[in-house]
Amino acid sequence: MTTRNVLTLHIRREKEVNVFCPRCGLVVPPNTKCIPSPTRPEVHYHAACMYAMVEQLRRPILWA
């Protein structure tokens, strides 16, 4: 039996103002798709930044 680490991330619409994406350093505008960090609730990523980071780590994205 093999063990896999699976992290489930939820895409949602940003509700807060002036939230910065730590990957690119730009503001995530309100009502824009974002992915909250699973470990730090105050950090939100642009969806494209998260996808780029996952690709850079050479990890597959499994859509649920």
C-alpha cells in the first residue's frame, strides 16, 4: 500500500480588501478567485500563483 499526501484547497471569492498574495506580492482584489492558505488563514493566493507554485514543485493537481 502506498501513502499519498493529498492537500485539498478550495477556490473561493475574496471578501477582504488589501489582502496580498505572498507569491507575487500583489493585492488580491475583492470578488476575485483566490485560494486561502491551508496553514495561515490570513494569507490568500491568486489562483494562478498557486497553480504555478504546484507546477514548479512538479506535483499533479487532482481535481475533486
